[in-house]
Amino acid sequence: MPLLFSAQKQALRLLLPVAVILILQALAIAVLTKFSSNSIWIALTLLVVAIGSFLFIAAFLRRQQSQNFSEMAQVDKYLLVLEKELECTSDSAKPLTERLLQLHGKITQLHKRDAEVRHLVRVQGLIDHELAIGNRVFFESKLQHYLGDTSEQDSGAVFIIQLSHPEVTYAGIKQLQRLRGCVDILNALAADYTDTVLARLSENDLVFMVSGLTGRDIDKLGDRMATLLSRAACFADCPDQDVLHIGYAPYQRGQSSYQILSEADMALRTAQLHGPNAAHGFTQQQDKSLAKGSVWWRSELNRALQEQRFNLSFQPVFSWQDGDVLQHEVLIRLQTSDGQQVPAAIFLPMAYNCGLAGQLDQHVLLKAARLCAVDSRHHTRCSVNISVHALLDPQWWQWLEQMLLSGQLDAQQLALEVPEHHLLRHFKPLRPKLLKLHKAGFALIVDQVGLVIDNGVYADELPLESVKLHPSVVRNIDQHLEQQLFVRGLVAGYASKSIRVIATGVELETEWATLQKLGIAGGQGFYFSQPLNQIIAQGQLQ
């Protein structure tokens, strides 16, 4: 309590000497003037003023003390209520600062627990907790996306890996160890491909999807998986035994997920008839129009760069709260020498295989920057997808620094997007590169969020402006509670970090209505607009 009135005591210590000085002055005047009538009146006046001042100060301090006692009682009352709500009991006789410190520790602990609960809510319906990978619901939503979205490669393959366990006793423990061992090997294989999905279909079945895989490459991967998995250390205690089989089926855009999984399951049954640790797949006729070799692709891409045959379009991102355009994502298509329009999902993997990903990123950045600079006062910012391979290339960084110094690139007009699964795979070397980009003035965006199951720890270490949901999370979200929980948890988790969550691939009004209720900041997709040939000026929609 004494601490509360230290200010009043300080005032009293300062003002009391003033009153004493006035009294002494009155006496001095009276003595020096030999107690003349005038001096006596002056002295009496000073004395009255001094006494009046003293009494006024005393009354003021008493009133302040009473008010402080009342406020302290209110503070103590509400503090007790807060301690009760937080189940943080403490001795009311303790100093106020100590009780507040105890409450601060309790609130910090609850905040940490709340973040953990939000993460669990986000992934609860999509994750297999024993293996820390996606479950069947997660996989089917991703497969459905790849079969229906024109922005993805139009073909690929699905592999079902089924484990068998010869032991009768301790089968459950052995089963989990072997499944985890297989998951580690499949994750290592996934590093060789651009887009993959790994999940657990059932108790003993894993499923592995690779986008963009065609023809003989599918058979080669099936055989390689059978060899690597059957010889894995997790099967060392059962040599020369039948421990697994693999069935696989290629897919084409437009097929149903049920059809693909049924064909892969049929291939799995056939593999079991072929003998121990066998892999089998049913092939189908592929579209050969763009199934060219690496030599053709290298030549075609090089000539396209020289002849400026990469066409840019702009898909606006809309804010439902502001009713305006947030930004535009730059999309790219290749016009081949024979006039075909090839989407990025097809030629970008080829550019990477030919070592041309960095040059292509440079071309797109410069072209987008010129278009943004036409009228930078009214145009919204553009976001450009950047490959991880370019970001880790020292020569690409030298080029970027030269473009910034020469003014050909204005970092304030551009945001850079990096896919989440690539960011997670290369986070350690990418982190300083992304921080450098942010320092240069580029906004940072992570896209394709939700394609993999992860806790998103990168958000604590990177100054992100936005994250973009993968279209498979958005597809028919109004009908899937698991996807809604994922998005709600994501929005809640990023709100404290001021990171916007944006939905991509929005095609239906019901999807957009549900996303707004979940707290999404913005959306893009065919529901709003097809990709445009020009940038929409900010404020043009209002």
C-alpha cells in the first residue's frame, strides 16, 4: 500500500517547506520592522496564506488518498476475478507487482497451449498421427484436385504400397516401425520430383502420387520403389520373405479418383500374384503431342526466350472486406514454335530439368516489372512465382542485384511467391535468401499451403505478408468439415502474426461464402475472373 501514495508523500515533502518558509518570512518581517502595525498585518497575512496553503494541501492529499484506496480496492477486486478465471491462485497479501508477474506467466503459458490446440484443430481431420503424414481424406482431396484443375499437369501416376507382416506376435509394433521406414524412403524419393503427395490409405497401405510422370518412367519408378523398399533396413529381420507389393496406375485429367484408385488396387492384386515383393501397373495410351525429349525441350525453351514467346496473364486477388483488388498473380504460358499454348504446369518441370528455371524467372520478372511500371500510381502490385533453384543460384542473385541497382526492377511493385513444400524441403538454405529479398523491398508470399501436412514453423522466422491455400483445400470446402477446420486453424494461427490467408482456385459461390465465414482475407479463381491480359487498376471496381 505505501507504494501507491509515494507521489503524494513526495508532494508533501516539497510543499511543507514552502509553508514553513512563508511563516518564517512573516516573523522576519515583523522583527525587522520592530513589530510596526503595517508589518504585523503583512506578517499576519503571510501567516494566514501559509496556514491556508498547508490546510489546502492536507485536504487535497487526504482526498487523493481516499480516492487511491477506492481505486486500489477495485484493482484488487478485478485482479481476484482474473486470477479465478485463469485458475491462478495467489496470496492477496503479496505485492501487486508479484501477483501481476504470476498472471503474466500464466497468460503466456495459456497462449502457447492455445497455439498448440489451433494446430491440432487445423490438421486433426487430415493427418495420420502414427506416421505424421496425410490420411485417406487428405489424399483423396489432393487427387481430386490434380484430376480436375487445368493449372496442374494433366497426367501422373498413383502407387499403392501394401505391407504384409509374417510375424504373429508383436505384429503391431513391427508394422508401425516398417511403415515409418517406408515413409522415410518415399519422402527421399519425392525429393526428385516437383509435385508429390504421400498418405496412409489404411492400416497397412500407403499411397504415393507423382504428378507429371508418364510412360516408361512410371514403370521405372514402380520397380525402383519395390527394390528400395523390400531391401530397407526396416525389413532386415525378415530376409527372403514376401513383405510388400506395389500396384500403380497412370492417370489423366478428367478421370475420377474412384477410377484411379480402383485401377491401382487391381494392379496391386495382380502384383500379389506375380510373387514376392513385386510391382505391377496397368499402362494406358498417353497423349504424345508434348511427350518430347529433353533435347527438344531445351531447344524449344531457349528459342522461346530469345523470341519472347512466353505470354503473361494476370489473375486478380480480390478482398471481400474492401471490395477491391489486393494484387495480381502473374501466370505464364508458352507459345510453342508450332503455335500450341502450353501451360506452366507442363513446361516448368522441363525448364528445371534443362537447367533453364533461373533464366525463365528472370524473363518473367523483367516483363512483369515493365507492365507494372506503365502506371504504378494506380496499378496494384503483382506477385511472381520464383523457383527454389533460382533462389539458390549465386549467378541469379548477381543478376537480381544488377537489375535493382539499374532501376529495371522495383521491389516495391512486386511480391515473390514460393511453394510451401519446396520451402519446407530447403528451408535452411532458403531462409537467409528470403530475408535478403524482404530487406530489398520484396513482399514474401508462401503458396500451395495445405498440399503437405506441416506445422508451418517458417511463419515464425520469415516476415511473410500472405499465405495462399492450395486449390485442393478450397475445392468444395462447404461440404468438407475437415477442410474447414484446417482453414479456421490456419487463419487463427496467423492472425497474431498479421499474415493474410488467401484462397486460390475458388470456382463456386458456396465455396467463397464458406471461406468468408472462416476469415479468409481474399480469394482468386474463376469464380471472380479468368486470367486477364492487363492489370486492373486499384479502385476501378468501386
